Amino acid sequence: MRKILVVVDMQNDFIDGSLGTTEAQAIVDPVTEKMKSWEKSDIYVTRDTHGEDYLETAEGKKLPVVHCVKGTEGWQLHPQIEALAEPSHIIDKPSFGSLELMELLKQENEKEPLELELVGLCTDICVVSNALLLKAAMPEITIRVDGSCCAGVTPRSHEAALLTMGMCQIETE
């Protein structure tokens, strides 16, 4: 059984940039320590990626805060996270959930059974979206989310997302 760590959107804009929170800042070191205990080849990292036209998109109209525009400082992974990521395992995603990540891990699971663990930001948006996509694509594998290495938009929405994932047979710690 191959174990894969998925690190979701640990980017500057979500940590201390335009959408940053103290809770997001607090998980940088725990996520870094967790990544150090995994082989780089078993870590996949997502990066929320928007264009200059973000405010004209469906998401931008509902969340009119420019963030994670490709090529900007806010789009970059936090330096501690980037240092531990294999460049070929960084996946840019244009939406909350990554179909590319789901397809890639589904193919990997066909070669060798996987067990997945997710950490990162934001628990209540991109972590839950990716966890549910992965569970839908591979309902028989173990998927867990380490809540101590995640942060939501608010502490309350973080807890609600963990509860939602638990109800969908995703293990939460």
C-alpha cells in the first residue's frame, strides 16, 4: 500500500496575503514537519491558480478578493512548503477541486493501491472539495484529513468541514 500526502494550497495569499488568517499561519510549521516525514515522491501539492481576469469569473463575482493570480508573490507556495515539494508534483488548479489531481491519483491507484492523507488550506473550501472528489473517484481507499494541519476560513467552518468529511467516510484526525 503506497501512502500519498496531498498538500492543498499552502500559498502566500492564503497564509499571510489577501486571504490570510492567523489559523493558516499557525499550520505552516506543522505541515512542514509532516512533509519532512514523507518521501518527496509521495507528496503532491496543489496551487490555486487564477488569471488577471479573476474578478470577472464566477468565483470572483462571489468572492471579490483578488488572490493567487499566476506569477504573483501571493500565488507562490510558502517557501517552507516549496522547499519540500517535488516540482513535477505541483498541480495548478483553476477551481476548488482538482480534476487533474483526481485523475493522476486514480491512475496511480490502478498501478498500486493507495492510501491518501490531505492537509492544507482552506479546510472548508479546497481541502473538502479535493477530499470529496478523491473519495468519489476511489470509494474503496482510505482517505484521511489531518485537521491539525488544516485551517478554514473560520474555526467554525473548519470544524463543519471536518464533520462533513467524516460523514462522507473520510477519516478525520
